[in-house]
Amino acid sequence: MLHAATDCFCAHGFHGASMSAISKMARMSPGHVYHYFDSKEAIIEAIVDRDLQQFYTLANGLQNVDYMLDCMMAQLDVEDALRVTSCNPLMMLEMTAEASRNERIAAKLRQVDQLLRQRLLLLFFGPPSTDEQERLQQEARVDVICMLFEGMMIRGVTNPATRREPLRTVLKQTIGQLLQGSEGQIQL
């Protein structure tokens, strides 16, 4: 059911997809859909919960820059993203748009973002610095890396023909510059 709803939301957006279209895609009667979910919003929340759990699992699995780059590059193509990360960039964009209107979705996205940033800080810089200026610099560097990752989802929509290998090289250099001078635990 959630897979069919995801396909429907990717095709029509959260607000453009009707319960009738969702039930048709799921090959279920609308009454049967309502047996599992009280409303379209409940379906949206279930998909958000599922996808954010997958994204959290991805964040916890980050062990090196090359794997992170693979995940970033996969965001250029929905099929690649699903194969590499189990996260659908179109759904992430829908969730982000929905977060601007729905505080519950926004809170969930902020929670996962915080967990991802904590994971990246630990991965790149080890235990939190006791020096406030250094800690703020590390947090800013991680924020830029997150912006790059999120931007890749948008690039996949606005320019799906982006040439991957040159982009990967530039991303690796950029991330290397962001981490330069740190005593990070991983090597580029």
C-alpha cells in the first residue's frame, strides 16, 4: 500500500494525489484503504516515517567519504538513489515541501537532520570539541556538506543529465577542502 501511495505521490505530489488515485494505484477499494489509514495525511505521515527511518539508517551507515559521495551522486537519479540508499529523492523533496505547511512533518525532518549532523560531526571530527569556536566551525562545515547532499536531490530534478564523474571529482575536492585542517577520523 505505501509503495503504491509513494508512486502516486511522486507522480502527482502530496496534494495532487487523491485517495481515489492512491486506491487505484494500490489496486484496493477506497474503503479498504481507509481500513488501514484514516486519511491521506495519515498515509503521508506513514511514508514520511518509513522514509526518514531509511534515511536515518543511511546516515548511521556512513563510514567514509567515498560512500557518502556514492549516496550524494545517487540523488541525481531516482533509480540509483533507491538502489544505493533506499531513499527516494522525489519523496524527500515532497516531504520538504510538506514540512513548510505541516509542523508535524517539519518536526520529523528536523529530528532526522539533527541525527544526520551529529553522525557527520562524529565521523569527520570525532568527539565534540571543547573549544566553542572550533565546534562552531565544525558544525558549519557539516551544514555545508548537508546542503550539498540536499542540493543533489534538486539537481536530479532540474538537471538530470549532469555529468557524474566530473561532478564527483569536484564534490570530493570540495568536501576535502571543508575538512582540511581537521583531525578527522577518516581520510579522503
